[in-house]
Amino acid sequence: MDPLSPAALVVTGRVTRAGVPRLCTELEALLAASDAAVVDCDVGGLVHPDLAAVEAIARLSLVARRSNGRRLRLRGTPPELRLLLDLVGLADVLELAEELP
């Protein structure tokens, strides 16, 4: 894979704390198979984003950074998730892709 082309991870449905390790393992496998410097994480299909989703995103971001300093970029971020990320202070450290209206 081209290091300039982002890898892609899609997170849909309801995220639970119990499901976070599976998502991290999925991202680790994706990163192992890719040279991409950025992972686009599509969270547009999340259902009822809550603090479990925020924890998952924070941990996914750490997995990416620990893999040779790669970055996780959120795409399709629902407004309620953006608010939660801002509330917990992660909006300033996570990369949120600007979506066109």
C-alpha cells in the first residue's frame, strides 16, 4: 500500500467497552499490512455515541501512534460524538476530518 494513501477502518453500530480490544486488534492488523502514515477511521455509522466510543477512539489513536507515529483521522464524525470529544478534551488532540456539507 502507498504510504501517502490512508488506510481505512470503519467503526459502526454501538461500541461497548468490551468491544474496544477487538477494535484495537483490528487496527493493529490493518497497520501491520499497510505502510500508510494515516488511518481514516469512519465513525459515521456509530449508533448512540457515548463514553465507550470516546474510549475506543482514544485507544485506537494510541495504537496508531505507537505504530511508528501514525495518525488516526476521524471521518463522518456525528455531532454528538464531536461534543463528547470536546467535553473530555480530546477534540484538540484528535484529527477530525472536515466534512463538506
